[in-house]
Amino acid sequence: MIDKYIPVTSFCEGKLEMKFEETEGSPLSRKIRLLSSSHVISSPKWMDFAIDSKGMVTFGDDLVACTMDSKPIQGVPLYHNDMPFCSENCIKTFKKLSPLFAPINPKPVVLDYHFFFIDIVGLSDPRLVVAKQKEKIERLNGFIKDCDAYRKTPDDAKIILPTGDGMAIGFMENPELPYKLSAELHRFLKKYNKRKTGDDLIHVRIGLSSGPVFTVMDITDKPDVWGPGIIMARRVMDLGDSWHILIADNLANQLKPLTEEYRRNIREIGEHEIKHGEKIKVFLACSEDYGNPDMPEVFKK
């Protein structure tokens, strides 16, 4: 068997590697892989290819994988910088996040998001069996997926960070979306709880905020986000009790001038000191069909 490797350097700011294998009695086998690139982190895999008499390159039986989500592409792939994608949305997301994939990035990429942070109240209670905890998490995930604010927002305009007993969702373009998602989700959950009792009830608390996040690489070398926008939404949520929708002043001040509903249903409840001695001004959102009008316990002390 003849086995040759030919590295191609300085091509599209990366390295392609081609392999030609020839076994007696079998046609020449050609394989190619993206060994490395300054724009993407990948686990390179060999892919069969052939060149016909007209110079057209075709790939073997294996489906081409999308550069963005690594899923096989059904149909004709779209290309950007010679990399395959399954849709225009994936290309848009890649363009937006491409600076994150560079191995050397002296200036962190900072993006502004509007955050929805939620957890299930009492989920860690040791009296609640693990099977019931799992069921509640799956129910909550399903309800959030059914909400228009989540479902109608393109994937490349939001980020989702699961937290075990809840999640953080960041919306890039519209500051109203965390609020709308909160109100819609409460309506779903209250209708669901009318048919349930005891441990089957799902109670949540929600914190909303706006702010910047920056990119970090997690332990598996995948891009993640962290920063003041997420942290503040979590701090605000931690001040709430069951059914509270609490809003940091940076987002509340954006929402209140927009509609009569926001002006009527968002009210300031005071200032509170959080970690590291920082004081934040907190607003509460509620109406007849969403939120909890009662003052959070921490504000009564």
C-alpha cells in the first residue's frame, strides 16, 4: 500500500492535509481534512473526495458536516471562506462569533445582551426524589420552548446557558424579549399548576437584566460567555421568592417608557446590597396573570 501525506500550508489562513492511498487491485483513494485554521477549532476527520474529468471535486458517501454545529448537511452545503454550512443562519452566527475561535485573541469580544435568568424554587430539596426533579426540569424546558418570545427569536440572536435547576437566556436585539418570555411562561405554568398538587407543582423565580458579556473557552475548548449581564440577572433573581419577576434598573429603565403596560406593571421596590458591597436598585413586574405582587422577603428585613 502506498500512503502519502501532502500538507498544504498558508491556505485560507490554515492547513489542509491530503492523503492518497493505493492498494493493489483497488482504485486510488483520495482523502482530505482541515488540519487547523485560525478561524475555527475542530477535531479534523478524513473525508473521501474525487476529481472527475471536468475537474469537479465531489465528496464520498459521508455527508459534509456543518462548520457551526458539526451536524451532517442534508442537501447542498453553503460555503463561507471555503467552509461548509447548512444554512444562512449558521453562516451569520459563524461571522458573529468567528473572533471567538481565534487561538490568539488579545482583545476579548464583548457583546451586549438582555438576560432572562430562571430557576425552579425548591428543586434541591432532598425530600424531592431525583426522578421528580428531572421531570420538573424537562417540563420547564418544554414550556420555555413553546413561548413565542423564545420560539420566534432566531438561534443566532440568542444564547442559552443551562444551570441545572434553570437557565440563563440572552437576547441580542430586543430588550422586551426577557420580559415577554417571563410573562408568557408564567401564564403557561399557572395553567399547568391548576391541574397539579403537591410535589407536581412547579414554582419559579426570574431575574432580568441587561449588560455586556465576553467570551471564554470552557474546559472542552468550546466558546462560552460570561460577564456583568449574566451576573446581574442572577443576583436579581436570587433576591426573589416564588413567582417573583425582578428586574435590574438598567433594563427596567429601558422598558418603562415603551408601553403603558410596562409603565403600569413595573414598579421600583427599593435598593439592596448584594455581594462585594455593591448596591443595586430593583424593580418588580406583576399583573393579574403573571408575577408576584408581594414584596420579596429580603426587602422586608
